[in-house]
Amino acid sequence: MRLHKDGNIVHFPNLSVRLLDKGIAALKDKQYREAFDLFKQLHDIDPEHPQAAYGLAVCYVELGFYKEARDLTKEMMKRDIGHYYDVLKLHITVLIQMKEYQEVLTLIEAVLSENDVPTDIRQTLQQLEYFSQQRADEPVIEANIEGVQENFQHSQDDPSKIADSIAIGLQSTQYDHQLAAIQKARDFGVVSQALIEYLKSDADGFLKSLVLEALQENGYQESVNIIKFGNTYTVDLNEALFYNEFSDSVKQLLEDVLASNNPSLEDVAWQVWNHFVLTIFPRSLEPNEPKLWAAACYLYSNEMMGMEVEEEIIESLFSVAKDAIIPLVKDIREIEQNT
């Protein structure tokens, strides 16, 4: 853009087209920070631009800004910006990420009450409805951390008070208070003895993994002890967490198999896998074969949605026998049901 001498901003010719093309290219390359900047510029120029708004919402999701993604997709549906069902599915994905399952159920019920919903969309929504019904009792992410994600304008607060409030939250018996304390530690870059000691408590395994992640993000590079499943493990925070490339391979297999023909199932399977690896880490992940775990996540996700999968389908999609993944499905099910 350029500034005329009268103070009015005039955009360079074809700026919107260039921003859109570069944003899409960055998104395809998974350069989400770069894509975000490009789509944000385009959205600022034209808030009604459907691809700019949708691209920005996708970037919000990929960067972990779920509240912003939820608010944007909700506004897009309200103002009829973009393809309604594409925006709806993205909005539901965000709500699921935030564990707002009751909101998902209310929304899907309202949409399915309409008579003109396309058959494929109706089927997808029914699958997501079943999935949300199974997990409706889980705590809502936004409610858990509401009031503790202080703006960085508060970074001048007494560091000892921040550390004390984190310690108090970690000592709480309530899951949401512990989660809020961990998020606060991440927001303020806190490394404290309370966080390290939390790893050896009888707290939730998933939350302990979030503490490992927070300590590493905040620059702590020593080894720490963590107790999970009755065993003590030593984790070197100078190394990559959560099975790194192996886990990425599982996610890539799920994307390759499901992204084009069943993206809603891909979302569910990805969440199942992410929750599983975060919960069990650093327990040994056996067998050391990504396609077996990808197939297990696929089968369990179908199970959650009340759908049966023929053995031939699993073999054709993942080149593995159904019998080989039954023990892995059992392992995933136990983690999902007991954490």
C-alpha cells in the first residue's frame, strides 16, 4: 500500500490477489506464521473477503489460537462469509479442540433440523455429534483457563507472586485449576520447583506432559524425573518430546488416508492420537511401526462414532491386518476412558 499526500491510503494494484496467492502457498507449505501474516493483511483490507477470513481462521487453529478461531468462524457464519458448510465444519472442529462438546451438540442439532442439509454433510455432522456425545463430560478448555491468561501488559507483576499463584494452582485438587496454572506458567515463561515437583505427584498424566512442554518452552534444559503408570522415568528436556518424528509419521499417515475423503474423521483420529501420546509419554511406544498406530487410531475413532469397519478396509488403507492392531486399540481405549 502507499500513502497519498492528502493522507489517504491507496493499495497497490493486485495487492489482494498477491496476498491471497502467497497466503495459500504458505498454508500448503505449513508455514502457518507466514500464512497468518498474509491472510491478516488481506482480511484487514477486506473483512468480507471469504478466502481471507477462512485462511485466517485456519491459521488461528494451526497456531493454537482457538478462541480467536472460534470467534472468527462464528462471525463468518453470522454474516454469511464464505461457503457455509466449510465454515461450519471448521467452527465445529475448533469447538471440539476447546472441548465445548455441549455447544457442538446444540449447534449440530439446530443444523440437522433443517431439511436442506446435503446428505454428505448430514452424515459428517451425525458422526461429529456421536463423537461429542461420547466426550460431553470433559471440562471445557476456555472455562478452565478463563481469568488466568493475563495479557502481557501484566508482565511487570511481582515474579514471586506469579510463581506463588502457579504453585497454588498446581496444588489444587481440581483439574481445571491445575490446567490454568500450567497455562499461566507458559504465558509468563515461568520455571519453578513447583512445576518440577508436580511431575512426581499423583496428578493427571496428560497434565504432566503439558508441564514438560512448558518447562522446555521456557528454556529449562535439564533432566527431570516424572512418574506415570507407577513407574519413574527420566526425561532430558534438551531433547525432543512426545516421540517426535514417529508421532509426525502417524499424523501424516492419517492425513494421507483421510484428509480428502473423510476430514472430520481425520480430525477425530488426530485428537485421539495427540491425547494418547501426550498421556503415555515417556512410556515406551511399542510396536515401533507408525502405520499400526495410525490404523489403530482410525479404528478406535470409528468405534467412538458408532461405526464398524470391515477388516478389508483397514488392510486396503493401511496395509495391516486388523488382528495386529486390536491390542493397540485396547491400549488407546484404556487411556481415553481412564484419563
